[in-house]
Amino acid sequence: MSDRDQGGGFFGFIEAILAIIGALTVAAVTAIAVSVLAWEMELRRSEELETAAAPQPPTTPSA
């Protein structure tokens, strides 16, 4: 075994910290994307409900 196979040390600690930061970043970006998607779907649903609930203009009978 060489010295590199033992792991640990200062650079191992830095690598672990960077891995944790990377994982948290991926989780945060995913959470933001899901939140924006859910907000967009809710906005579309509320617009559809407003359109359906809006009173239709009266139609005049044609003779």
C-alpha cells in the first residue's frame, strides 16, 4: 500500500467538506425547482378557476 491509499488527513477533510457542500447545493437547487414548478401549477389552476367562475356576457338573441 502506498501513502495515498491510507486516506484521511487534511485533504481528506477538505474533500469531505466539499462533498457535503455539493450534496447540499444539489438538494437546494432541486427543492427550488420543485417549488417553482408547484407555484406555476397553482397559478395556472387559479387562472382556470377565475376564467370558469367569471360571468359570461349575456348573448342577445338574433332574430
